[in-house]
Amino acid sequence: MHFVLVGGCSGRKNLYIYVMLVKIWTDSFIITGEIDTLRDERLTDYIRENKDFIAVTQVKVSDRSERDLFRTHFLNVSTRHIEIILPAE
């Protein structure tokens, strides 16, 4: 996990965004990529907060046999299709 400092503006405090590498299993795919979370935010809280979809970047999509299908810079993943998600680091 690494973080990016997003500078404050108009008197606001700085905001730290953590880039977390995750691995996601659906019924058909294994998705590996990065999600942006807030400092000290738990993965469970992140998923609950983003009710319908989560944005994943730097994505690799494989089938359940782990054969690479494609790569993309961005993928919206439906949270209702997620069977397992875990930090991949």
C-alpha cells in the first residue's frame, strides 16, 4: 500500500489517499488492481460505503483458472458480484 497526499485548499486539511492493491473473485473472474481508500479506512468499510460499484484501476482480469483475459486502466466492479476481496500485497 502506498499513499498520495492530496493538498488541502481553501483552508482545508490535507487528505491522504491510500492506494491499495486488491484481488477480487467473482463467479467468473479474478480481478487484480488498485483501489483508492482514505487513510486508516478498512477494506470492509470501503466496500460498504461504495454500495453498488467500486472503481478499480490498473486492472488485470483473469478467468477462474487464472488465464489472463485482458488488462485495462479502469474497471467498475459491481459489489453484488464480489464473492471474495482481499488485499493483494
